[in-house]
Amino acid sequence: MPARLLHTGQVVVDLVMDLDHLPNSGGDVLASSARFEVGGGFNVMAAAARNGMPVVYLGRHGTGRFGDLARQALSAEGIEVTAAIDTGQDTGLSVALIEPSAERSFISYVGAEGGLSLADLQGVTVQAEDYVYVSGYSLLHEGKVDSLLQWLKALPEGTCVAFDPGPLVNSPDSAQIRALLPLISLWSSNREEALRFSGCADIATALDRLSAWLPESALIVLRDGPQGCWLRQGGQTRQVSGFPVTAVDTNGAGDAHAGVLLASLAAGCSAEQAALRANAAAAIAVTRRGPATAPGSDEVLALVTVTVT
């Protein structure tokens, strides 16, 4: 069986609005566009699936308009869903505000995806070659985190646990993150998240500190915008160059990077080869509007080939 991506995070629906600037507190601004898009964990899964990796979503999804949208999007990408529909509530919503600089801000409401039981997770048999994706958002949901940690500790030896802390997991101090750190095989975050989590002022020091907290064999990938990304594994640090583009929307770029990175590693690429492909995917994604804008493998390889040549 080929390596699969087993995603334990949260699929939500994004209300994406483009605007000239964020309002002041109590103020009001007009958006130039507004649309509903399925996002959250869906972005990573779509990126991996479009690059040839079988994907399974282990998270919950709700009853109602947003749950229907989530399931339709997952089905369209060929992503398997294992959890039954939560009949008690709908899937959650995130308002994504996109400024002309391509920077984005979020306001989120948690729905059915905020809960997860051990029975939900045990609905799929994990193989040692699988990649298990854990989102930092999951550590913040009281109805999810304990079951998730218990399940992760029982995974088959050799299973790769990939962790993305996201913007809300700010330090290693909580009991949940301390329990998770020894289980992580691959750390994937952007520069700002890594600096904030580690309490460091520069990437080199942050990489040193993360390496000390994680297993010795763990691969650390820090995205650094147009500069590409940094890799640390086994005491060795490498920078993998990015691809110059004009960004119009950075929403989902990190997810595109993570999904393509995992798909490339699962396909047998080295860490550096996988990071180069992931950089190309993120560069293409930021030239498109919307959260799930990861390209397919043909586009990724075309950009990598042209640049290398």
C-alpha cells in the first residue's frame, strides 16, 4: 500500500473577503469581493492529493450548509473521509480578510471539527509508512486533544508524525505540547511561528532550540517567504531557495507547501528535493486567490525544471 496522508486536523469553511485595509475597532470598511471556500486542513490535503498522495481525513464534519460544502470539496479531490457526520452541529466558519499586500487575517468559529474521539481516530488502520498530520489548532480543542495524544502514542513504530503549530501555539510550555514534542518526526512552520514558539530572535537560534526539543532524527522545515525555506536534520542546516513571483494572496500558501512537501517525501524525494518542490508549489499558490490554490504535480515540476535549467 502506498504511503497515505492521514489528516487529524480541522476542515472549515472560509468566508474570504478582499479589502483595501482592515477596519479600526468599531469601524467599517467595504470589501471588493466575498466568497465561500473550503479551507483549514482541507488546503494541506488538497495539495497532497493533487501531487499524487492518497489522503484520508480523520476529523469531524457537521450537519448543515458548511458541512455539505466541506464534504463536496473533499470528495472532489478524491479524499477519503472516515468519521460519520456530526448530527449535532455544523462545520465551523473562518472569516479570512485579505489586504492588497496579500497579508491575511482570520476570525474563526469552531464547529463540529472541534471534537474528536478515540473511536473516530481508530476508524482507520495506520500503516508504518503513513504520514500523520497534526495541526496546532487541534491542541486547543478540549474535546479533541486528549484523544488525539492517546492515539498518537499508540501509532506503529516508524509512522511519520508531521506537526504544524500554526499561529496560536506560541510556546512549548503547555502539558499538551510537551507530550507531543517527543512524537514529532517532521516540524513544518513559517518563520514567525518558529521564532514565537522558540522565543528566539533569529532562525539559526530557533533551529537550535527546536532541535533540542524534538527527536534527534526529526526533520525541521521553516518556511521563509520568498527566500524559500530552511531545513535542519541531524545537526545539518540547509537553505532551499524560493521562486520569485508577485503575490496576490498568501492565504493557504503554507498549506500548499506542507502538502506538497509530504507528497514529495512519500514519493521518495530527499528532504532537499521535497523542499524545492514545496517552495515551487507555494510560489504558484500565492499568485492565485483563494485558500486551496496548490498546483498539481505537473505545474510544480515544470517550475522546478525551468528554474533549475
